[in-house]
Amino acid sequence: MASLNVYSALVVLFLTCGAAMATKENNYIMKDNNCETKMGLPCVLEAFTSIFETGTISSKCCGELVGLGKVCHSALVKRTLENPLFKDLSPARIIAKIIQTWNNCLALIDSPSPSA
């Protein structure tokens, strides 16, 4: 549980301080698409741990992630990778996890729900 608190703090730091470190193009994408307001913090944390650590993302948060859109999703991940706190991460591994998380969420959202 302590690791969740550390990641929560990192995500908050990412959301509040990351804009200063992002490229101008990425800033434009984020602002133009209103990216930072499209997901609630609990779902941001789930998506973050699913991509940057080992964790799963709920169907509710998958819905928010897909609703965020691929452009915003990519811009937020790019901004995280630009943050010096994450400089030791393998971009190839992160990109693979981004694709995996996105595709899993698309499949979950697109799959028919079981009948009651």
C-alpha cells in the first residue's frame, strides 16, 4: 500500500509540475484537447500503475481512458517520460505497455457485456 502512496504522489507531481517540463508541441496538444480534465484522479492512478508498474485497470477506468482519447493518452505519457523522475525507465518497455493497456481497454469497452 505504501507504494501506491508513492505513485499517487508521483502522479500528482506529474499533473502539477509536468507542464513546465513538457515540450511546446506537447503543451499545445494538452491544452488544445483539454487533456488534464478528462480523467478522474483514481483512474489516472490506475492507468499510471498499469503502464509504469504492474497493475490492472478497471473497466470503469478503461472507459475513462478511451474517452480521454489516444492523442491525450499519448501526450500525457510523453510528458511523464520527459519528467526527470522517470529518466531511468525504458522507453521501449513503456511504449509496449502503453499499447497493451490501450488495446486491452479498447477490447474491454468494445466487448458486449454479459446479459443479466
